[in-house]
Amino acid sequence: DTGVSQDPRHKITKRGQNVTFRCDPISEHNRLYWYRQTLGQGPEFLTYFQNEAQLEKSRLLSDRFSAERPKGSFSTLEIQRTEQGDSAMYLCASSSLKRTSGRQETQYFGPGTRLLVL
Amino acid sequence: QQQVKQSPQSLIVQKGGISIINCAYENTAFDYFPWYQQFPGKGPALLIAIRPDVSEKKEGRFTISFNKSAKQFSLHIMDSQPGDSATYFCAASKNFGNEKLTFGTGTRLTIIP
């Protein structure tokens, strides 16, 4: 049984560079969420997908951020022209929305990708 | 705009004692309230969750108490152990958990021998 995995676990980049993170959800989970967590704070919602459709984006997600989930499996989060304020832990979570009951299972989180922008 | 307020920011409890963390929410549309535990360098892991149709839920040493009229809920950890030392986050969601989670700011819990 594999949980949510994220790659890379750590990323150091220079201001102005582009970075891309990958999230592999639990197999057959149809919902995938991205959150951002800064030091000493709780995770903040960025965006989520149901299968390949991106259903909601937070106002935190500026034009420099883009997320995709091709084929409804893994997802990527890209940050263009990184800024020092982008330094944070980027967390991915997945869950399964059961069509029969409409109830969602727990959101399971991955270990996160810690980004440091110099 | 903080929709879920959590207190205290940090908490020190003796081994065997009861740890209590409190949260308050503003949005009455919230109807799913989980608690997550996070260790350094790890992602949050679900501990226990409650829906507003019950006032209390217990799983092992962990209990959620829920007060719908006051829009408050709390986590009680009985017989606290050093292994419980972690950061705890309350959260809330709408549509019975079918939407994004809104997290509190976290409580760093330290259990001392």
C-alpha cells in the first residue's frame, strides 16, 4: 500500500527560475489537492482536481502558478519566475469521492516538497 | 481572513496528563471538522474527525468535543505520551468534507516526562 508521494522532497532555486513539483496520489483516488504551508502556519489551499478537471483555484494561486493533472493520475505544480515569498512547503493530498454516497474519504497528505528560493 | 482560530499556539503537558487544544470557526456552512497531526518534515496525518450531528467522538486516547451553538470544537488527548509531541492542526470543510480544508494555525504540543 503506497501513500501519496511527492518529488522532489527538497528544492533550492534562485529567484527568477522556474520549478516544477510532482505529486502521485494514492491509486484510484479521484481527487487531488495542493496546499502550501509556511513555517509556523497551517496548510493553505491552492487548488484541487477531480480526475483531470481543475475545479477550484485559490486567490493565492497567482498567474505564476499553474497546476495540471493529465489523465487524472499524477499532478504537477509549476511556479514560474520564483520569488523569495514562494519559499514554503508544498503539500499534495488525495481522496476519493464516492459517487454512490457522495461522501468523501479522508484527505491523505504526502510528505511535501520544501522549496527555498534564494 | 482567518476562518478557523486555534489555541493555544504551544502547549506543554506532563506525561500521563490531558492535552486540550481548542478551535473556533466562523463559517456556519462548515460541516466536517478533522484534526491532523504533523511531525517535523512530514505531511499532516488525520487523527480523528467529527460531523456536527454529534457532540463527541472518541477514538482510543483521542476525543473531539463539538459545540455547534458556540461554533467551537476541541481535541482532548488522554494519558499524553512523549510520542504525542507534534504539531496539531484543526481544520474545517464544507459539503461533508467534499471540499478544500481550511486549517487552523497549529498547536505545538510537547509532552515532558
